[in-house]
Amino acid sequence: MRRRILFAAFHFLISSAICAETGIDVPPPMATAPDAIRVAKGFKIELLYNVPKDREGSWVSLCVDPKGRLIVSDQYGALYRVTVPPIGGNAADTKVEKINVDLGEAQGLLWAFDSLYVVVNKSSKYPSGVYRVRDTNGDDQLDSVETLRLLEGAGEHGPHGIALAPDGKSLYLVVGNGTKLTDAGVSRVPRIWSEDHLLPRMSDGRGFMKDVLGPGGCIYKIDPDAKNWELVACGFRNEYDLAFNHEGDLFTYDSDMEWDMNTPWYRPTRVCMAPSGAEFGWRNGTGKWPPHYADTLPAIEYIGPGSPTEMCFGYGAKFPAKYQNALFICDWSYGKLYALHLSPDGSSYKAEREEFAAGSPLQLTDILIHPDGAMYFTIGGRRTQSGLYRVSYVGTESAVSAIAKMPGDADREVRRSLEAFHGRQDPKAVDAAWKYLGDKDRFTRWAARVAIEHQPAAEWQDRALKETDAQASITALLALVRVSARDTFHRKPTDTPLVPTLQSNVLAALDRLNWAQLSETQRLEMLRVYGLAFIRLGPPDGATASTLIAKFDPHFPAQSRELNAMLCEMLVYLQAPSMAAKTTALLGSAPTQEEQLEYAKSLRMLKAGWTLEQRKTYLNWFLRAASFRGGASFDKFVENIKTEAVANMPDDVRAELKPLIDAKAERKSPLEAFAALLGNRATVKEWTVDDLAPVVEKGLKRRDFARGRQMFGAVGCFACHRFENDGGAVGPDLTGVGGRFSARDLLESIVTPSKEISDQYAASTIVKTDGTVITGRIINLAGDGYRTSGYSVNPNMLDPNDIVLVNAKDVKSIKPSKLSPMPEGLLNRLNQDEILDLLAYLLSRGDRANPMFAKP
């Protein structure tokens, strides 16, 4: 397939440079040209309006009024009303007029209840909060501004999107983690959140928002006058917008912390279904809860690095049916407009991602479906060049209304019936919810537990302690530990237990669970309940600690990455004497730097059971880790782990090991480190697709999962790619590759990576006016007053923190690179069995129970 040349929109950069040299007037900057934007087959994109930045700023928010006119906001300035031409009309007829009210800087706009709701994210003039703007005299001009509620939070982590509830009677508002909790009379989230770390959390390596604690970003439900507020969900980092599907379920698109890339606590941008009472586990620094924690919820789709902005469903669009039902999400950094095609997954959903439109620059800020059946979106933000676009369907497929009702509605109805008990006490709640505490569906179990947590613990405490079903017991004990410590949030981990009898009863109930009979998920959830019993109710006494060491130590190391992390943390917390030997061994054998970093982080708190040689092994790991690469905070995290580890050593040991403690590693470049990784394995054969395809196509059987994962690390795949929440993030996430590729296609993409390059991860070649050539992936844009006007380029996929800033004025041309960032020949260091294990690992999507790994 011939790839279209990207970045044609940059013609204005070249012409500007020529004009500057010849003395000709420089033309005004232009938004990205429509023919430089890739879009799904059958769709047409029009640039309706090129925003004059010097007069109307950079547009970031968008809504539509009852007359079909658009209302937009400059990120740092005023509100505007835009009358668009009919579909098929002349873009030049687009009319823009300033709204003459003293308000702007909105990051959320909504027309509802005969009013314009404006969510202001203060940057210079207007206080952050929710405002209502009205036309008070019927002259079709907005003239009245009413402050509904001010919010404590500003900047890019402040208040954001606002949406109308499905019933049309209330509003929903999202705020980022830089916004303090506001007074909510009702909370569907039980007000028992805490940091909940078994081992001490390390704040961001560079100190960013280090004083900001949970619950993080929140979603509120408010009435039209914003008098009554209800907390619906929390635990986000910086979710920017929200959207409801036609069944009334709420979705949001949460941001990542790119400084954490290539750490085990990194959370890529992700789309979440946000049910009633949800907690998504954002905490500062190393404290972010992994998705397998029992007291948080997973995403329905992980997108990867980016900057989430607005989202909407395709309802009302004159598009083919699958796009009418799609959830559209905007990524500002990489210029991607994705369509997520949802399907039921128990009482929640799963998603299939499609790149609907993309360009560079295409710094998407907002999106909506207009009553005329077209999609409208804006680009801009951070003072970059803005434009208003329209997307219409001109293909041959039917575009009649086709809103699909999803199967499996009974599962979702059960969840919603349980959610009706959230935020209130009801004598029927415990009996109604209890039978679902052991449900196989995670979201249903969540809804049941939250319903019970809202009821007085005295009504169900004994029932929780006597529950015999394994899954129901774990869920009930989790609830009991959480609600029984409502007044313990500010206690120190070393304080005497407040409820010693309850703790012993909880531990006794947990002890009845048979490890061998538990599933992987149940083992993880049980360990989390043990951890919370110590965090919330106080540390165990010596005898209890010894008993638990004897219980868990035989199971470490475990087979799975997640279980290893939790067992390591628990056994270090208990000061198990075997942990120094076991965990230092894992530091040398774990295939990813993320996994190694997880063990090193836990080991820093271990004081018992060390030998001098084990301490030397641990310290030498830090010398090796100096060549690891990650986000901007990565090196600081490693440095801080070492500092705490050394501080926990006895004085005499610290003195004896001082030369090794003070040793400075020779920091290898990413390419040198990658070469060293591959250099550990000699070339076996220069494999071709024809060598391997016939073997693969016969079917992969009796493969070795653990060795497949080991090979994924041995040839450097983990350096760039994520798989099952592990690995780098600058290449595509390969977890779902088994659903998109056949075994042969997967082989071809590995053996000949430059044969067909994904536009989503393609590199670009930038030629500057001085002749300098920079090849890399454009990962961000910057406007006047924000860094520099131009592009942030990552020239090395092995180092996500290697960023080159290119001033737009210095650019002569930008073209797609013809070479894949992925090197060729990676399989040449593996033998045939190792390659087959690697392919099975990839195709299994990380499932050890896949038939490919079944033994005879």
C-alpha cells in the first residue's frame, strides 16, 4: 500500500522562509490543510475556518446552540459564536462573531436548559469554576454571566469537560487531579479513600505535584443550578472530557504521566468506563495502583502515550452504522482521532481501536456531532495555530440512523440495579448485593461491594467474617477492612492497631482460603486484602508476621509478573529472611527493566536476611540500571531508590560498601545498551519468513510461555513495546496483536519491519534550513509562549526522554521516513524453538492458559 505523504500542511513554513529572504510579505500561518489529514475511507474533511491567532487566539472548546451555531472558546481569551455554511456550501461563508460577555478561557462548554454552561480553567483572568451564561432579553445575544460555583484548581490539571446527563435533567463535570475536592452532599464513592500503600510511596522523582494526594481527578453530577453536587467517580490523573453511550454508561479518557514512562507504575493514556462509585487508583509518584488491585478498576482500552482531550459518540452522524455507534476520542500530542468500536464484556465493555483521522500537526482540542449530521472538530491549544474542520461522509455505504442495542443487557442491568444503592443507606441493600460479591464479573462485584460499603458495617460484619465462598469472602473482607477504618486515614503505619480484634478476625477468615484452589485473580485480590488489613488496621505482631511468612514464602517467585510483584512487596513488608537471596536473583533474570525496577523498589525497604554478597549484587544492579532509559523522572526514581536502600543499611555495612555505593557507572547510550543486550546472544541464523512460516502455519503447540516472555526481552522488544502493562511505550502496544495478525503476518512484521510501516508510529525526516537532518517521531507541538513554536521530536525509540526541539521557523521540509524505527534481524539470535515460543507468547495476548501452551 502506498502511504500518503504526511505533513503537506507545512508548505507555509517553506513559503514563509522564502518570503523572508526575498522581502515579500509573509502569508499568515495556516491550519493543517485537509489534504494533509488522513481519514477513513469514504469521508471528506473541510477546513471551514483558519483562526487568526493574533485576534481570536487558540480554540480549545466547542459546543452547539439550539440554532445549530457553534460556540467556541480561546484557551486564553474570549468566547465566539460561529455560523457554519450548510454541507456542500462554501467554507468562506463561515461567520465568526465575538460573544460580548466578560468570560472565556473555557475548557468545557455545553448548551443546556436554555443556557450556555462554561467551565473555566483559570490561566490569567477568570477564576476557575462553573458559570452560566444567558440571553436575558430575547435579542439572541448572550448578555448575563452567573457564577454557579468556583473550584480550587487551575492550569492543565484543573476543571475540564461538562456534559448533559442521559435523562436530560442534570449535568456531569470532570476535573483533573490538580483540582481540590469540592463540597458534595452525596458521594457515590464511599468516603473512605486513602493512599493505601503497603510499602512507603516515593513521590515523583522531580517533585511534580508531590503534595497532591488521592483521590485524584473526579467526576461530579450536578443539578442545573449547580446547588447540589454528587461525587460519581474518582482516581483519575487528568481526565479531560466525558461521554455517555445510548445505554447511559459513562466513559472518559484519562491522561498518563509521561515522565513515568518505562517504570512499572507508568499508566498509559486509557479509556475507562466510569461506573457509579468507581475508583481508578491514581496516586502520586510510585503510588499509582496497578489495575489488578481489588479496590480499583481497569480500563477498557489502553491507548499509549499522548494527551487526551475531548470525546463524543457518533450518535446523530450521517455516517455508516459502525461509526454512528463509535466512541471518538482525540489525542492532542500525536494528532490522532480514534474511533473505538465497543462490544459487551460482561457488565462492562471492550474496545476495538481504529485510527479514524490523523495528521501532523493535528492538535485536536474538541469534537462534536452537529444536528446537520456532520462531525466538527477544532485544533489548537497552547497558543498553536487553530482551525475549525467539518467531516462528512461521501461514500457509498448506507448512512441512515442505526443506533445498535448491544447484547448482554441483562448483565448491565444487574450492575445498574446494584448501583442504585450507592450513596445512600437502604435496609434492602445488603441482601440484594451480597449474592453478587462472588460474581465472575469484576464490575458487578464492584457495584455490589460499593453498595454494601454504604451500609452500616454492624449490619454485615459477621456475615463477611463467616462467608465461605472464596470470591465472595475476599470481596466482603475487602469491604470490611475499608469501612472499619474510616477514622484511620492519618495514622502512621507504625501506630498500634485501632481494632486489633477485628484485624485478627479478618486474618483468620483470610487464612481459611486455600491458595491452591484460588485463581490468579483471587490470589492477587487476597494479597491486596491482607495489605489493606495492615495499612488500615495496623501492622501485624511478630507471631502473625512469622505465620504469614511461612504461608507466602513458598509461593515466591511465582509464575506471573503481577503475582511476583505483590508477593515481593508483602514478604519485604513482613521482613522475610529469604527475600534478599530470592529477589536479587530476580534482578538478574527478569526480562524487563520495569520488572527489575519493581523488585529494586521493594528491596530498598528490606532490612532482614542480607549477606554482604547479596548487598553487592543489589548495588551492582544500580550500576547496570544507569543505562536504562525512561521518562523525565526515571533517573531520579532510580537514584531515590538507591538513596533509601543505602539509608536502610546498618552503619558498619554502609561503611564497608562505601566504594561500591559511591561508584559511578559508565552510562551507556541507548544504542550501546541495546547492542549489549543483543550481544549476549550469538547469531544463530539469518531467518527469513519462508524459513519459519511453514512451521508456524502448522499450528503452535506445546510452547513455553515463560521462555516466550524471556525471548521478548532478550531481543529487545520490551525496550520499545508494551505487552500486558510492561515494557516501553514509544512503540505500539503489542498486547492485542494476536487479534489483529495471523502468525505469518506477525512474522513478516518482525522479519521485514520496513515493508509496511504503521502511520501511527512512523518516524519523520525533518530537513532544517541550515541543512541539518533530524529523523524521529514527532510527539508534540508547542506554540508561542510555550517552550518554542515548533515540534518536539523523539529521534530514538529506545529513549523516550531524548527530545529534540525544532523551531518551526527553521523547518525546510518534513517527510515520512521510509525506514521503520524497528531494526531488522532481531530474530537472528534465536533458535527455532525460541522463535516459536516468542510468537506463541505474542499471539496468546499474555494468557498462560492458552491452548498453545498446553502440555501433553
